[in-house]
Amino acid sequence: MTRSLAVAVKKVEGAFTLDVDFIAGEGVTGIIGRSGAGKSMLLSTIAGLQEPDEGTIHLGGAPLYDPARNIKLAPEHRELGMVFQEARLFPHMTVKSNLNYARRNTQAALATFDEIIDLLDIPHLLSRRPHHLSGGEKQRVAIGRALLSAPSALLMDEPLASLDLARRREIMPFLEQLRQRFALPILYVSHNLDETLRLADHVIVMDQGSIVASGPVEETLSRIDVQSLILGGTTGGSHPEPVTIMAATIGARASDGLYAIDTPWGTLAAPDIAGAPGSSARLRIRARDIVLSTVKPTGLSIRNIIAGEVGTMTEAGSAQVDILVRPPDPSAAPPLWARVTRRAATQMDLQPGQPIWALIKAVVLASDIDLEALR
């Protein structure tokens, strides 16, 4: 049976109001927004650590919170696994004891104890106590504890926020395996765009306690207004550099070392890709890395040349313009963002609706897939 988490709640706390209504299905729903948007408050409310002023919460169709029916389940009865920013392990217990503490005899296990510790690569840590663990190891144990509670959904509140870059890279593959291994709704709170791009299937964007955008990751996070909100808004008449986000599949490697990258825009080429052929990827292309031409280019070293037309033209400060490049069939592919100087836009006489060619260097795609977008 398909599981879903349906949340419609309102809670007022001082001058702040949390007011949200959404349904999260199986897979990872990224909840992203700047600090103070209400993301952690939302997860605490779903978990039963805070009570809303009004609304309902249902998991798999069963009520967790429905005051009209006098249903207000305590946190321990909501069948929710929770992973916090800090691991919150019992310091006097071994890793094995911490893991066993969470096991429920009344619930069907998601997997056996051995399967979960193997999945998270922590068998060698079982006899240690938390103060002998690194930050990444503590979080893997915390995830294992949440899974062993036999949850029907997972709530993850910025689990990588307190880790340095090396530890985040260490734990990311284990988070990806959760989505692949377990058919659960997973709410993943973050303020980090790259984390959300790599992990999420769908995304909810929050600001000041409300949902301001939601939907598929590529479509939602490619919006300039959403990127401006997440990356810091506008300063001095300029907004953050737009990023195009595009789903892709890694294809075969040619004899010259270039990989085919299948995208909605067609097949692109990139060298030195870490993923195996057939695996999914999510491209993250900065506007500065796209070159525009008003005539079809020839005789260039750039291999990735995409035909489209000029869409909207957005001011990006006193000297730059962001150009939206639309595909011939808008339903088949997402648009691309390119940032050019105002002088270039003027001299090229760029106008909405005119044909345009977008050029993307192969090495740019390789960098984005390897470091940020491999899924």
C-alpha cells in the first residue's frame, strides 16, 4: 500500500505563524528555506513535540492528530522516525545498546538489525560509545536508530548541518540509499540547495511559516524567485546568479573518453563522469557557464550546442542581464538560464522570441555531475 503523510496545520507562536497544507508521498520530500522559515517547527509539530492550534495530520490515511475526533497521539505512538541535527545518542550506552533501545516489538521491522547496520556500514562501531565516534558516524547511528524503530515515515531535521564538508560527503551516500531501499515518506529539512538537489524527489519551499512553492525538484528549484529566496534575495538591484537544474541519465562512454549525457534537451557530452552508465543524475548548470550565439556556431571546440529561443530578459544589476532560453517544445524540456553582460545583449540585439543557440562546455557538466549532482 502506498504511504503518504498529509499535513494541514496552523500554529501561532508570538509574532510567527506556521500555516501549511501538503501531502508527501513515498520518497524524499525536501523542505527548504532560509533560517527562521519554520522548517524545524513544522517537523516538531508533525512529530508531536509541539501541538498545533488547529488542523490535522494523517499518516497512511490514519489520523495522528485530529482534535475534532479527539485524536492526539503522543510522539512515541506516531510511528515516525526522527533524525535531528545532533545525533542525541545516550552517552553511557554502546552503539549497539543505542540501536537496540529504539527497536519496537509491536511493529513489523523495515529490515533486520544486521541489514540496517550493514546498510549504514556501522558493524565495526557496535562496541564503541558515542564519544569515540566522529560526527558522521554518530549521524549514521542516529539514522540506524530511527530505522530500527520501524517507522512508517522518516523526519530528518538538517542531519548534515553540524558536519564539516568531509563528513557530509561521507554520509551522503547512506542517505541516498534510504530512498532506494525503503518505500517511506521521508521529509528532509535543509537550507542547503545542493543537498536538496542531490536527495529530494519533490521539494517544498518555505518562507515565514508558509509554503511559497512546491513541486518537482528541477522545475521548482530552477525558478529565479525560489533561488533568490534560498540563496539570499536581492542586493543592490541584483539577484543571485540563476542555476538551471535538469534531470539526466548517464549514457555510454565513447572511445575518446566522452560520456553521453541524455537530457530533455538532447544528448550532451562530458568527460570523466563518476556515475555508471544508466544511472540518473541531476545537472546543475550556472548561468555564467552558458554562452549564447545568435547564429548557429561552427568551428568551435564546444561540443554541447542547444537550439532554442530567447524568453524573458531579467536585469541582473547595472551591467548584466539574465536570459531565459526556451526549448522549441516547452513541455519537453526545462528552460536554461544564461547570464551575459548588458553590452553583449545590446550588441547582439537580443529580443524575446528570436532564435538563439546556447553553448555549454563539456568540462562544466563533468564538474557539476561529479561534485554536486550525482544521484
